[in-house]
Amino acid sequence: MKKIKKIKIRLNGKFKFVKDDTNLSDLLKTLKIPLKKVAIEFNQEILDKKKLNKQILKNNDKIEIVHFIGGG
């Protein structure tokens, strides 16, 4: 049986372990985060949402997910 390799990322300031070949799109689906209501900062750069599938996570990547909240 093949062991699944995990990597450590920092998500909104907290460490999280994910599968080695996870991309950002997969991570957001796992976390049930609606794309329309968030901005994503990946290693201190705002990421274009069209590139989420191509951005494979690596050890020690830093991801910040900011939710937009309406109000008045």
C-alpha cells in the first residue's frame, strides 16, 4: 500500500496538512469556500481565480482567504 505524502501549509495563520499534489481549487472545494465571495492571497500575492487549478501547493505555502461581507 502506497503511503500518501502530506505537506504543511499555513492557511489563515494556522498550520494545515494537505495531500502533496493538492491544488488551490481542490483546497477551496474541500473547505466548502464559495469562490464568488472571497479573495485569495497566495504567498503574499493576490491570486487570479482563473489560476487556482494550476497552482499546486508546496510545503510552507502561505494562503490567506478573505471573505467579503455585505452590510450597510
